[in-house]
Amino acid sequence: MNQSKPPFSAAERSQETWYGCTVADTLLGRHDASGALRLDEIRIAPEELRAVDKIIVIACGTSFYAGMVAKYAIEHWTRIPCEVELASEFRYRDPIVGPSTLVVSISQSGETADTLMAIRHAREQKAKVLAICNTNGSTIPRESDAVIYTHAGPEIGVASTKGFLTQLVACYLLGLYLAQVRGTKFGDEIAALIEELEKIPAAIERQLADLDGVLSLAADFADAPSVLFLGRHVGYPVALEGALKLKELAYIHAEGFAAGELKHGPIALIEDQLPVFVVMPPQGRDLVHDKVVSNIQEIRARGARTIVLAEEGDDVTPYADVVITLPKVPTLLQPLVAIVPLQVFACELATRKGHDVDQPRNLAKSVTVE
């Protein structure tokens, strides 16, 4: 890593491996030698989990975007309908919740007021509540039926970075555990996915060893008044989170969009030299991959600068102004590697603008009032 241009929180700049380490820590001790999951913190009986007919994920901010990724994985692996709700809106719309509903709350601090009030409402309706949280003994895990701790360690910076990664891993573990309990995935399939998850820390470390291109981008766009982010499938929540990090840290206008919505309004924002980050679906997703290529061509034709995040071996150079190469991973796991360069970009751009990336203005690490 180029130590003269540190992209991370001031308290973490001497810890270049913390991304990969925290992902590894979240996985530690969660499965046996055969790959079967052992989530001892889930104190909900298997027969109760088999009776679940709907899952509702409730969260705020960055945790909400982790929940959006969880929806794709959980529905694919378990075939249980999964909704994702902003915790601040959940109890005000008279949600349909009952004994066969599993409510999954995601909160880094475990004290988020909106999320806490949402789970209390869910429990009043007799739903089972499972918390994904980093802070042992905090209120949300104490008031939940079960918990998956992310074991991310203290995150000094206000804007969540490793928290997002570890929440994603916890969501994947939950989805695979439900698939194991309900029999919707064979044991060897689950073991194979766990093996892929365990390769992620090394993949992230390879990314961190080659950041020059991302750091150069931050220098190029330090004066940009606005940045757009596009993605499809699990790349859509990554685009939203990438935009949020830029807003939180660099204080510039940034928006994330579903790429398929481009022609339904957002294309009006495209203008000459506008930076647009595009999270490219893996090549195996041929249908959406080709559609995103079409989006990139439309954007470039209008003069925007396209920065494309694409997996190794995906030659998008004819369509992109800049290519950021991502390690090749299974489609549903791509957010774990796609978000890293976007987080680094936001931190570096904020640093170049002279902002304190540990303590962004107007923000608090834990929002304890509604």
C-alpha cells in the first residue's frame, strides 16, 4: 500500500490487513471440518426455523444495504420470501408479522433506536427476532431470540467500513444455516460456499496490495461536484453503499441507482465528464451483464467518465474509461470484494479534501434517538 496516501481511518492506517482479518474473524468457529454450520448463538429451535414462511430484515443506513444483499442470498438459498425494511418506517406501516415470521435486525452498535423499537414491535406480534450485531451485551441482542455476532472488533471511524463487510458475512452465514436446517441445500453445496467465503480474506488482501489506480481516481475527481454509482442484482446495494460512503466522508453529492432504472429518469443527470462508477455483474450472469454493458455505452455516449468494477478476465476496456479489477468470486459473494475499492475511494477523496474521515460532520457512531 502507498503509505503516503493512506485511504483508511487514521486509527487504522497501520493495520493494512484489517479488512481481511475481520472477515476471517466473523467466519471463525462457525463450522466443523465437514463444512456443516454450527451457529451456537442461534437459540431458535430447528423446528421453529423450518416453520418460518417469511423473513423481514430491518436495519438503517449501511446495515440496510447489507440487508438488501441478504435478501438476494436468503431467497436464493432457502426459497423463503424475504423483505428488507428501513427500521425507521417498519412499525408505522402496520406490517404483517406473526409467529411464522423471522425478523432479522442488523445493527453494528446494537443500540440503534429505530431498530430497537422495530424489534419490540415485532416481538409484540409474536415474531421470532434474530440480531446481527457487533457489540456483545448491547440492547438489541439482549432483546432478541437469537444473535449472530460479527466479531468485527471496535470500529473507530464513524462511517461503517469493516462493519458492512462483516454484516454481509453474517447474513451469508444465516442464509446458509437456514438452508441447512430446512434442507434446501445439500451439505456439499453448503461446504463449497463456506470454502468460497474463506477465500475472501486473501482476495481482499490482494486488492489492498494494488490500490494505486483507486488512489489516482480520488486525485482525478477531488473537485467533482457529483458522482453516480450504478449496479444490478447484488451490485445495486453496493452502488448505494458506495454513494453513501462518498456522502458521509467527502460531503459531495453522490447517488446510487439500479442500472436498469437508468432510462427511467437518472439518465437526465448524465453530462460531460461526470464520474459514473458501474459495478459489473460477473460474466456468468450473461443476461444482466450484457444489459449493463449497454448502460455503460449509453453513459459514455453522453460524455460521462465511466469507472467499471469488473471481475478478472472480463474485458470491459472497450466500454470503460477506467477499469478496477475485482477478484473472481461467486456472484452472491461479489459485494464483499466490490465494496472495498469504493470505500477506499471515498476515504482517499475525503482525505484529499482535508476532511476528518474518522469524525465526519453531523454524524454519530450510534444513533440512539429516533
